[in-house]
Amino acid sequence: MTQVHPYPIGTPGQPWGPAEVAQWRARQAVQRSYGDDVLKAVEALRARFDVIAYGRISYGADEYPLFALKSGGWDPALPCVLVTGGVHGYETSGVQGALQFLDHHAGDYAGRCNLLVAPCVSPWGYERIQRWNGDAVDPNRQFRDGGEAEESAALTRLVASLDARFLLHIDLHETTDTDESEFRPAKAARDGDVFVPGEIPDGFYTVGDSEDPQPAFQAAIIASVAKVTHIAPADAQGQIIGEHVVQRGVINYPVRDLGLCAGVTGARFCSTTEVYPDSPQATPAQCNAAQVAAVRGALDFALSATGQD
């Protein structure tokens, strides 16, 4: 049996207050550079895309500009597509996969759709390899009215400002071993709950919308990614992260009810990808490639379904 140790912040059974949040934030150290890894890549793409500054995030002295990249010559007659990465800053391949897609493959879709890509929604978390933002809030539960994360609100405002009808939104994520060793224990401590250990799936999977699951669309993403990396099997209960597997490598959540990023556009086709970077069967390059394959599989299916292939 896995031994569970108390989280080092807070009192068991009592939700955190401002003092505990401040203590938690003080423990988070910068481990990589948003400027070097993301902003330089965005600048290098400026000649090929319209770069939009859509907000600025501040935590004390730390400030981060938010950027998205948009197809030049945005055509209202074409379907619109949103790709997001880094909603959870620690999920590296989501950020790098979005940038890699822009650099190497976005041109394949020119004249077929309007692309909007926000490669790193949560830069404070990216630099600290953290799931939460600087207020100990999960941005991927705040895409709703009254949401508490400015990262989520800024992206929501950007989407609304375009007054566009989105056909597709794919949100790029990872499931990591630290979900069990750090992030789920921290969440339980923050909320005054008891941490119950779970099981990390070994492989790629997607999360569809239980209100409109689009099974053929999800299957197309899985088929595309399976050429690059392995797909997560169901556990002994037929589940992945506690949810029933509805088809190979696919589970569903009520994305809008939960305030997930995948619901921000109301697109007909939406999916959240989950890469497993800690697998002995996968390399960082392979994880990035899996995210790119997911975007391409999603795009190819959605555009074909609407006669844009």
C-alpha cells in the first residue's frame, strides 16, 4: 500500500487561507524561462502570423505578457480553430507542441481555416513547473463566469473579441507522475480534503465533452497519435483517472460545467489531449510530436467533416 504523508502546508482537514497560499507561493522557484522558451519562439514566428498581445499577468514583481498567434488575412468565411497549450504551466509538451505545430505544419492549413494559437496560457506556472497559477488556483477550472484566474479570463476575452464561430478547439495537456506525488496532494490540502491515491495511465488519451462527445472525432485523434506514441490502456476497473473509458484512449467530462478550457469556444469539435511524458516508452521529442499529431488529426477530421479538405 502506498504510504501517504501529510502535505507540508496547512492543517489537515482545514482549507487554506491567504497565509497558506502565501507560504505555498514562496516555495515555488523559477526553473525555466518563459522569455527564452516561449517569447523568443513567438517572435521568430511573427513574420508568418499576426501576433496578438491579449493580456498581462502579474504576481508581485513578476509580470508576464500573454501572446497568441493568428492566421494572417483572417477570413470570416472560413472555419475557425483554436489551439491552446500551457493552461497548466508544467505540462511542457502542450506548450512546445503548439509552437512546433505553428512552425512546421500550420502552413498546410492556409486558406482552409483561420488558426488562433495560444501556446502558453499560464506563464507563471510554466516557469515554476506548476499546475496552478500564483494564487494557487487551477486555471483549467476557471473558464466560466466568475472564474478566479486572470489567465483564463484573458483567454476568454480574446476568444470573445474575435466574434468568430469556432469549429474546433484542441487543448494540449499532459498527465504526469507529479500529479500523484505533488499536485493532487496539494489540491487535497488546499481544499481541506483527504488525499486518496490514484493511478497514472501509461500513454496518451483524450478527454471529450460528455454533452457532445463526437466519438468519431476523438477516434481520429487517437489514430493520428498512435502513429507517434502508445495509447493509454484502461485500468482494471475499465477507467482512466477514475473515468470510464468510452472507446480506446478516450474518456469524457462535462467540460463547460467544470469550467475547462476545452469549453471556452463552444466549438462543435473539442478535445483535451493528455500526453504521458514520464513513460519509459516516450521521449520529450516524442511527446511534442504526439501533441502535433493530435492537432493535425483533429484538424484533418474537422475540416473533412465540413467539406474543407
